[in-house]
Amino acid sequence: MTIEDMQKKLEQMLSPKRYQHSLGVMETAAEMACRFGEDEEKARIAGLLHDCAKDIDKAIMIDLCEELDVPLDAIKREQRSLIHADLGAKMLETEFGITDPDIISAVKYHTLGREHMTNLEKILYLADVIEPNRKPFPELEELRVLCRSNLDCAMLCACELSISHVERKHKTLHSQTLATQQYFLKLCKERITK
């Protein structure tokens, strides 16, 4: 399937607003991949398809996860916004024929992150937050500047913003987000002390 074919199919799966967001993430991820010496085509595909499961009804998402053997812990089951990354990673294979493990893992970890993220995973996570269609928030420009120079410190900043957002919404913070934040905090502290 060509990227143009993927775009056509994705446009049918998402709301116009979500589709525009996906196009913005695709372009931002490709630009970041170029800057950091990563595969632009993989970044483009991951950026385009990262939210392919986002507009599915929560009950249907859960049914699809069971049908496709996508494990969900209790917090993911509770929060619709956390299901789409795991389900979307699986749908890359079932709906788009993508088997590249780099692209699949980037989509899988674009919401919660993880320790020892690859550069492609970091790029997608960050591109999702800073793409041009994103509703402005106070720290956005600072994060965009960090994303041009240091992926690890940008990840720390983005994780901390995510934690603050979850706390403001009075939702349960997933332990994976906290582990990601702690991992990048350690990396950035080590960088400062060297």
C-alpha cells in the first residue's frame, strides 16, 4: 500500500479534525527524522497512522482488542484515550499491511512512552504534541525549541506536561507514563553532570 493509499483509507476512518492532525504529525515527524538522522519514510508512515484507532467507539475498541489479542490493563480499559495506541499498532498490520517493527512500536508507545525509547518512538511521541495544528498551550513553543535540539530533554518536558494534564483532568496516571518520565529525568540529569 502506498502512502497515498494509506491517506485515502485513513481519511475515511477519522474525523476531518483528527485527519488534519494526523497530516500535521506526519510532516512534523518527517522533519524531525531528517534533523536527527532517522528514516523519514518510517517517520512519515508512523506519523500519518498513529491515531488510526482514535475515533473508534470505546466499547468497539475494547471488543477489537479482545478479538485481536491486544492486552489492556485496568487503567487502559478505563481511559479510552489510552486504548488507541495499542489497538492502532495492531491495526497497522490488519488494516494497512504494515509489518515493520520500528513503525509498529512507534505507534504503540506514542501515548505513554517507555524506557529506552528508540529515536523514532521519541520523534512520533513529540511530533504528536508539537504538530502545527495543535491547540496552543503555554509551554508549546519551549517544547518545540527543545524538539529541535535534544530529543531526551524534549521527552522529559513532554512527559511532565502529560502528567500535569492528567492530574488537571483528575484521571488516573498510568505507571508507564511515570516510568517514562523518571527514565528521561535520569538521562537529562546525567547529561548535565557530564
